[in-house]
Amino acid sequence: GITRHYKFNIKLKNITRLCRTKSIVTVNGEFPGPRVIAREGDRLVIKVVNHVSNNISIHWHGIRQLRSGWADGPSYITQCPIQTGQSYVYNFTITGQRGTLFWHAHISWLRATLYGPLIILPKSNESYPFVKPYKEVPILFGEWFNADPEAVINQSLQTGGGPNVSDAYTLNGLPGPLYNCSAKDTYKLKVKPGKTYLLRLINAALNDELFFSIANHTFTVVEADAAYVKPFVTNILVIAPGQTTNVLLKTKSQAPNATFFMLARPYFTGMGTFDNTTVAGILEYQTPSNSSPSTSLKNRPLLKPGLPAINATNFVANFSSKLRSLATAKFPANVPQKVDKKFFFTIGLGSNPCPKNQTCQGPNGTKFAASMNNFSFALPRTALLQSYFFSQSSGVYTADFPAFPLHPFNYTGTPPNNTRVSNGTKVVVIPFNTSVEVVLQDTSILGAESHPLHLHGYNFYVVGQGFGNFDPNNDPSKFNLVDPVERNTVGVPSGGWVAIRFQADNPGVWLMHCHFDIHLSWGLRMAWIVLDGKLPNQKLPPPPSDLPQC
Ligand code: C2O
């Protein structure tokens, strides 16, 4: 591979959306942010310079970061934030991965405006395991707030209530014609008839899973989270925050006498308010130069696709069960067949008491919290990876995150009266190369809800999923250990569970969390410490000299 250099200048930029102009935090003044492209095997060297007053860090979402954990990016986990006027060089090699990923800010809610595609092409002598596309098109879904996104989350944390919801979804940064005064801010995909386009779909929205469809067209799904899947055809996709999906779009052989809406709107199962609006883009066939007036653009009817109901959980479960690893000799599914260590994590919402002489807007006058195994993870004052590496854990974290819930209950039954969470900075420590199974169980404590769970530093295999409570006596016999999908973010079904497996072959500190930013901010996160192995190439090297300090 070669080394590719990028420079990210973090700076403010005035952007107008929904008839309002505001100053947002951007990379190089671009919104959405610049495309990072590399090939499998390349090294990326990205210098991030912070010219704004906010603290910043950037995460390369889905990159394995094999023995390069110092470049992973989550603030207070693998690094202290880059402060105003400071810089940090993210330096990592892309090993054993190719496909669509994305990068985003990993502090507070700055990823609302700081995100962009991260595209890994196959090595130059290798090709896709599907037809060579005529063109490749990144499509990023985002969420736009009229307010300052950091103010939105700070207000939620202070009052304990739910956050203000976003004002629009965006497609490549544009809300589209279904929003006020946004017709001119519409993403248009101009296509030629009879060609295959590779759409690289990225859900960079903060808090919403999305359905996506293009009127009168179908997609062939070929990849999820930068791992090839067995191709299958669908006209509607589901994509959760943190997930990426590559699809082939074959255009009609003749330019049709119509224009087609591409629509995305939320799949939502939680309680409370959410942004229930629809982003629209337009798929437009190029008009042949000899076209008759009847096919001229403005005379074409505009067709709309149908989308499932907002809470179509069965549709979503059915869609996820279609995703299977390619599992060929060239792209094998290396599913751990035996497990060294089993974990069972409940995930869900809960509450913290309201401080005296304050009124709180959470459930029954409390503050909303979110937890795994009932522990709401508090960010430490310094980066975990530094504390671990230099053996200074005292006062920063404790290694007692429980492998199973301390007080089991009927997770999906009648909610318990006591919704209180415990707070702390607890991690799980595992030896190098442990083969791990984790069952992620949604709880109905404050309403069942689908949660996109993301693991840093690894891809995992989704070996099973189901509704209700996981049954350790019967469910494992139904696990798929042959061709389960390999990914970095999995939607835990609302009122259900998923089982994942991974081989802990990457030493370092790795965050696992809900990729809904609101749940992340409320503490739905934990971290794994994977110890060094014995061989030199099984150890995490020391940090780079410019690693930010807290
Ligand atoms: Cu896409 Cu921890 O993040």
C-alpha cells in the first residue's frame, strides 16, 4: 500500500438550511465533510487542526485500527480531545478491509455537522465480487438541527429530559423539497439508462434509524459495514446510525417518462417525541438530446415510493435476517466456533435522581439515563487508553463491569418500578485473543426500543437474534455459525436480543455503545480492555508524541 495524507482544518462556516443561516463546525469549510479515499493496505495520515473553540476528536468509524488504537478517536476513551489551537495526526493502516465506512466527530454532539465518507477501495489488483459499477455514489443521511447541537444535548443533560428533536433529515447535507423553502436544497442523482450504479449509503444521523427507497427501482444489497454480503434484492432498506450499506442500482434500459423520488424517514419504536419528517432526493434520467417534448424533464410525473410504517419492527427483523456473509474462499466468514468467554448485557433506558433544589424533566421528575447491565458509563477525566497503557487506572476506571446483570429480571416483561441506574466508569478486561460471545438484550424498563450497538476496533458476527428474553438453553442451538453477517453496528431488536461473536485479537481499549447519540450521552456505553499478547506483533505500541493531553 501507499501512504495518503489529508489535512482536516476544523473551522466554522456559515450554512443556510430551512431558510436560516447559522455558523456550524466543519472540516475545511465543507458540509458534509470531505471524502477520504484509500485502498486496502494503504496508510492514512490525517492531520486534524482545531481552529474552533470546541474540543474535538475524530473517529474513523468501522476501521479496525489493528494495534493503532491511539488513532481510534473517541474522546476520553482513546485520547483526550484536541483543544483549541492544537492538532493531532491520526496515523493508521487499513488492513483486511474494503468498502464503505465514514468518519465523524466523537465528542458531545459535534458529529451532527462533522462527518464524511471514508471509502476503502479493493487493492489495485483486485476487483469487486459483483459487476463493476459504471459509477460510485456516496449517499450520506444526516440530521439537521436549527439549534446548536451541543446546546441541544447540554440542555437535555441539565434538565434530565428528552432532547429537542432535529428539524430535518438530510441527504448529502440537503433536506429536499418536502421541507419549507428547501426545494433548491435537493440532492439530485442524474443517471443514464442501462447502467449499474454503486450507491454507498451511510447513516450519519444522530438518533434515528431510517427506511430508504427509490420509486419504481430495486436495490441489490452487496455489502454492509464494509464486509461483502450474499447479494439480495429489495426495494426498501433499513439503515441504523453507524451502519453503512452498499447497493447496486441498475437503471431502466430506456429513459422512462418519469422522475423518481428517493425518500428516507425514520423507523422508530421508542417513547417520546422524534423527528417524524421525510427527506427526499430525486433520481433523474438524463434526457437524450433528441428527446421529444413529451419526455422533457418538467413534463415528467414525479413518482413516490411507499415506505413501511414508522414502527414496522417485523419488516426490520426480516430485513436483518436477509444479511448473510459472502462466506467464500476469498472472503471467508471466520466465525469463532468455540467461545472462551460469554457475556450478557442488558441495554436500555433508566433514570438518575434529580439533584435537590432542581426540577427535572425525566420520568417521574427524575433525569433520563441509559445503561448496560444497569451501569451508566461516566466519561473519565482523562483518556482510558492512556491510563491503562501507563498503569494509572486509579481514580480513572475500575475493571469490574459485570459479565451478567447483577440483578436479573424479566427484561421484556412488565417494567420494574425501580428504574434507577448505577453510575461509574467500569470496563471488562480480557486476555489477548479471547473468543467472545455477547448477548445484547433490550429491556422494557422505560419502553422497549431498538438500539444500534457499535463496537470499536472490531467487526463481529451476528450469530443470532430474536424477540423476548434470550433463552440460554434453547436459543444458542439456532445460532448461525456458517455465514452470519459481519459488521460493526447491529440493531438490537426492540423488545428482543442479538448474539454477537468476535475474536479479541486487537489489543487496546475499545468502546461499545449505542449509536443513538442521545443514548450515548445518557451513558449507554462500556469499554473493553484487550490485553497485549506475548509476541511483539500482539502488543499495542506506545502513543505518538503529539497525543493530546487532558
Ligand atoms: Cu461511530 Cu463510537 O462511533
